[in-house]
Amino acid sequence: LVILATGIAGVVILLERGYVIVFRAKNNGRVFMERIIHLVRGGKIDEAIKQCAASSAALSDMGLLILRCRSRNEADLERVAETAALAILPRLTRRLHYLAALALLGIMLGALGAVLIVRDALAVARAAPALWVALSRACTPLAFGLAVAIILVLGRAYLVSQADGLSEDVREFSARLITALIDRPDVRLGHR
């Protein structure tokens, strides 16, 4: 039951973080970036602000903070972007480290359950068949703990990769948006 409670806690965190990272904070980053950069380059900053305000995605938050900055000084805009990143990016990775701890806890609880079952069997078993039955029963908590750990580790890996991708998009967007606001050429590697 303790392993089940650990698994449920982990799944709740996976679902909550999945909702925040995959559904709420993420939008079609590349399309959104290009649309906002195009509007800014065209001098339609108010329209770009409206589009950013219409979304709750991480890129939109970054764009909104930079676009609302009154200064067009590059250093000021970079400071705003750095400060905005400090507010936006930690929201993406919040509670993800709990998943690794819960996965490890699931394995340790399974191992503890197996050891306790084997200990009890060795204390009372005088016949070899009873020992084998107890050993087979000892595999159940260990297997359950491993199953919980596998789910949580895979879920965490997926969410961390999504959060890292969003972080990269936020940094790229802020740099490109600042470049557009100070009217420098937009240089993108690999784009012609």
C-alpha cells in the first residue's frame, strides 16, 4: 500500500507537470516566434502585444514582458529578458525533481518489503517448499516498486526534455525579439 501511495503521488505530479509543461506553457513555438517577430519588424508592436496577451504560454509571457518595456536600449531589453527568464523558466521545472525521489522511494520500499518477507519466511520456515513460496511472495513488492519507478523515471525524462526545449525556445525568442526591437538583422543559423 505504501508503494501504491508513492506511485499515486508520482502520477499526480506527472499529470500536473504534464498539464503545465505540455498543454499550458507550450504553444507552437516556431510559428508563434515567426509571427511575433514579423509583426515587430513591421512596426506592429501593439498587435504583437495583443497576440502575446492572448496566450498563457511561456513564450507569450516572455514576449509580453519584453514588448511592454518602454526602453529600446539593447542592454535594458536584455536585463528585462534575463529577469523575465528568472520568473518564467523555474515554473517549468518545479517539482520535477520529486519524481526521481519518488521513483527511488518505490524501488527502496519494494526491496524493503522483499527483505521483510524473506526474513519472516526464514524465521518460521523449516521446510524448503515454504521457503520457496515465501521467496516468490517477496518478489511482488519488489516488482511493484520497480514498475512504479519505471513509470516515474520515464515520465520525468519526458517532462524534463519538454521543459528544456521550452527553455531553449524562450531564450531564442527573447534574443530574436530584442534584435527585432533594436532593428538589427535577424540571423538564424540554417535558415535561408
